Amino acid sequence: MADVLITHSYHLGYDPKQLRKMQPYAPIGTLYAASALREMGISVAVFDSMLEEPSAAFVAMLDAEQPKIVAVYEDDFNFLSKMCLTRMREVAWEMAGVAHNRRILTVVHGSDSTDNPGLFLENGFDYVLCGEAEETLTQLCAAVLKGDAIPIPMLDGLVRRDETGQPVRSGNHLAKNPEWSQLSVPARDLIDLEPYRKAWMDAHGYFSTNMVSSRGCPYRCNWCAKPISGNKFHLRAAAAVAEEMAVLKRAGAQHIWFGDDVFALNHHWVEEFAEEVTRRDAAVPFKVQSRADLMTKDTVQHLKAAGCAEVWMGVESGSQSVLNAMDKGLSLPAVVVARRRLKEAGIRACFFLQFGYPGEGRNEIQETIEFVRENRPDDIGISFSYPLPGTAFYEKVRTQLGKKRNWSHSDDLCIMFKAAYTTDFYRAVRNALHAEVDSWSQVPTSSATTARVYELWKTVNELEPECRDLEALEGFDELTLSSPALVQIESFVPTPGGIA
């Protein structure tokens, strides 16, 4: 039995896109919080809802553990948690309801609850923890378990109801945890990793697991919501990261995903990391998320030496004007150089792209498609502009938002503001561009694949004039809008035999 049952609300089975991909990862942020509790001498159990059905199984664990506190502590290192999906919200509220029926105190932490603390208090939670909340969680749980009154002003990032039922919060609205990098490794021993191993082996033939070397991102892209750490950046010691990697390798990990927001920010750290990995014989293939302008020649070589197999770069757009509007601080020539360096090093170079940002019209979409075709990334990930609270982008389009303000799952991708086109058009572009990039890995490209790509681009061209939002397109070049086709289908070049 445990005093605290900690969990999270993401369940793979409720997300059709991620279920198809079948790439489940353990909730690292949740397990860091479990480690923090355990270090304070608080007994803790973890209910991992990633692969476990979160209704009956959660109730069964409540029966088994009889906890005094239930903490729904979302994984801040998983982009799915950061998307503030309504399906996750519903699961969290259901968990709170079940716990309350048993008179168990409930606590919640995550991006969505940080943005909307009052909403979570209204739906069954006693406390909301905002910001980097591991320390606040341990202080709160320790006080509750001792039976002390909770001194709200003394606990940063805490929100609760007062005697009248109104939300009240501490003076420091966001908790800070500058000591995060010194925490013990995530408490993986509190969950069963075998279902993860089986899922990966069955779907992909190898076992991938996850870890992080840093928390936060100091860049200021104006669409990026960062309710937990803001612009702060915490970096773990290179030796500690390499040691954790060695432990995972010995435990049978064949691949690692680093869930950092931005990997390789510190070039000297990357060099030291490569040395520490080599010293421990800890290298396994791994993938990271980073920026193109961080891919210096030396950094790419150090990444290769450490085992890096894949770098996902936030390219966002092939239009410099759109990147400038996003405050991305990135030049397209830097992307071209990074892609070339990674290819020369034998590291897969992948682009994150975003469609629908204000100011992106027909020309800018064409520029992005051509940029992808010219630079031929190994893979792409496509999303649509998603206004979340706390961003300049959200404030820019706030008056355009309706009742729906969050996506329900990761493939929802609904345009919720006045973009240049409707959702159907952007989805058609996504489908066609994905299919074309995927076709490049076919050597040679089959006639069936070529025909499918042609048909998808044909659909894009047919939808383009029908899906325009004329109000949003006001001010764009009318001559451009009257052009016959958005995409020159003939520009698609199938991969011939023998050419990768």
C-alpha cells in the first residue's frame, strides 16, 4: 500500500493516430515526480495509463493501494501532454471523480491544468500545481500526510478553493525547480516496462525507450506554449545522462528517444556527452529534437559519435516571411546546411512543419512544398497552427476563437481561427506531402505509389479554390490567387531504381 498514487491521463488507445504508429513511451515527467516523492520518504505507487485501460484498471489499483492522495501528474516531456487534448482532460476528471467518491484528496499538474486551474478545480480536483512542480508536490503531500493546514502563500504554484469556493493561488503563480537536474533518475521500477517492450517489438522489431537530458527551451517562437518552464532551460550533467543511457542499454534498450524540447543547445556539453558515452560503451541509436542552426559541423560529428541516428528539426515553413512572423529566429539557408551536414554524417534529418499560421497564403504554402522537395528530408511531421494560452499567437487570434479551443486527440488538427484555408484543405496538403516524402524511401518508387501521390496532389489543387477563407486572404496578391494550380504535380519526381 502507498500513501500517494501518482498517474497521468494519456491513454494510447484513445488516440487513433498514435495507436496506428504504436510508439509508446513511459511517462518520464510522471516518474520524475514519483522519484521526488520517494526521495522525501513518501511511499508512492504509479498507475501508468499509457497502455493500461484507465477506468477499471485505475479503480483496481485504488483498491489495492488505498492511497490518501491521488496525483494526476502529466508527463511534461511528452508533446502529447503539451497539446492539452480534451480526451486527456476527460480522463483526468474521471480519475478525480473516482478518487473523490472514496474521499481521497486529489492533485493535478500539467500544461492544461496550469492554463485552466479553475476548470480543473470545478471538475473534481482539490489542488492544481502550476509550473515546475516536483518540489511543490512533495511539500504538499508531506503536509497533507502530517495533517497540517496547507499554508498557500508558502507553496509556489499552488491553486485551491477558498472557504467561499473561489479559486485562490499563491503569490508565485508558477513553481520553479532549479534543482530538477539534480533529481534522481525517473522511477522506472514503479511501472512495468514489459508491455512497452512487447508493443515495440511486435510493431517495429526493436525496443525503444525514452529519457531526457534537459528541461525547457530558451527560444521565443511566438506560437509555442511553455506554461511549465517558460523560457528557462535546465541541463543535466553529461556524465549523468551518459550513465542513464548505459543503464538503459544494459536493460535491453535498442533505441532511445530524447524527449528534450531542444537537444544540443550547448555545443561543449554535446562534446562532453559524446566522450562520456564512449567511455561507458553506452552508445545506442537515438533520436532528438533540435534546431537547424545548432547543427554545427563539430556538433554533428559529436552527435554521430554518441550514437545519434535521427534529428528532428523545427523547420515549420519554407517561407522566410512566415518564419519571421513566428519569431522563429531561423534562416532557411541554415536548414539547408544542417540537412547536408546530417546527411554527410549518416544521420537522418527530419523536418517538423506547420501550416496555417497567419500571413501564410498560397505563395507561402508553395514555397514550403518546394523547399521540402529541394531538400528531401528523410521524414516530416506536419501539424497546423494551434493557438494555446500564454502565446503571442493566441492573443493575436483570440477574438476569432469559438467554443472549441482544444484538439480532442493528436490527429484532430482542426483550424480554430481564421486561417487562409479551411481544415479540409490543410489536411489534403498534409496527406499529399506525407505521401510524397514517404515515397522517396521506395527504391524504385512503384507505379501504384506514384499514382497515389499524383491523385493526392490533384485533390489539393481541386480543394484550393473551394477552401479559401476570403476574409483571411484579403490583401494577398489577387493575381497569385487566380493561378490555375497550387502545386505543379509534374514537379513530383519519383525515386528511380538504385537512387536513394
